[in-house]
Amino acid sequence: MGDRLAFSRQHIIGTVLNIGVGDGPGGITEMPTTTNFDLDRYEHPRFVQGDAHRLTEYFPEKSFDTVLLADCLEHMVDPEKALIEASKVARRRIVITAPWDNRYPTGQHIEAARVEQETPQAKIALQQWYDWQKQYQGKFREKFPELESEGGFSHGPTINTLSDEWLRSMIAKTGWKITVWEFFPEGETGYSNWGICLEPPVEGLDCLEPA
């Protein structure tokens, strides 16, 4: 979590909409300029419960200097739609962190990825994760309050296996330009992560990427 959190803290500016906040490690949730947002129920300050696929139903356009999507696109039913919504309520910057998981085929929604698994065990695991997401609509803490005494659920299941190409394709749909694109290991976990910053498009120019 350290490298991803450091990236987020380095690049957020001004007022922040913190999407997919979960358990909220690292102090960003407590910042007085942060509005915390999640599909599930959490006890963070300035918390709004809602669906990131419909952000403009909760907030006016250009409401926040920064929209932070920290480790949440992999959990969303339609990450492209959520990213487009983020581009509508952000004024100055979108900051994204996202994990790369080498256990599964990349660049696919779980419904497609699970078809390609080589082992029955992996297929069953992916089926169970996706079925849980559908059955409980991502609201695991809300559905299982008795588990809060045991730490509860930190987040819903992973249902997207992200890739460099898929992320760039989603970003292109927003029209925003890429100003930072990093790919770095996450400590000793064996995972790697994308760290991405986007800024509003320059009028008359297409989505730009850093050299």
C-alpha cells in the first residue's frame, strides 16, 4: 500500500473526491478538503454513499479539484463509465492507482477472464467473486454488519484484470490528457501498480500522452 498511497498523496491537489475509499488507509480520508465516496457504508468524515457509475447524480460538474480513484477500477462493473463520470466532476486533475495481477489474463472483465483460466480452481474462484459482487451489489459491509467486529470487508471482489492497453483506451474515452504514467512494484507483495495523473484536455487537441 505504501507506494500506491505515496503516489496518491503526491499528486492530489485542492479539494478531493476520494472514490472507492474502503477502509481509507494513509490519512487522505481525514483531510478536511476530502469528500469520501463509496458504494458500501463506511464511517469516514464527509462520507457520501453512492454509485461511482453515476457521480453526476450526486455532485455538480466540476465540483472537485481532484478526483482520486485509488485501487477501485478493478472492482467496478463498468470502469470505463466510472472514469467518464469522474472526468465530469473533476476540475483540474484525476489521479488513478490500479494494481496489475499476473495471476489472471489481463485486459478483461472477469466474465471474460475466467473463461481462459487453466485450472478448475481458478475458474471457481473467479465465478464466486463475480457472483458475490452481483448478489450483494458490492455492499459487503452493509450486508454483513456482524463482521465489523472482525474487521469487516476492506473492499469488494476484483472483477477486472487491468492492462496498460485497456487503461489507455478507457482514458481516451474521457478526452483528458495523460500527464504522469508510472508502473512500479508494491514493496514485497509481488504486485505492481499503475500510477496515473490526468488533466483536462487542451481545447482543440486530442487526448495527449507523455513522451
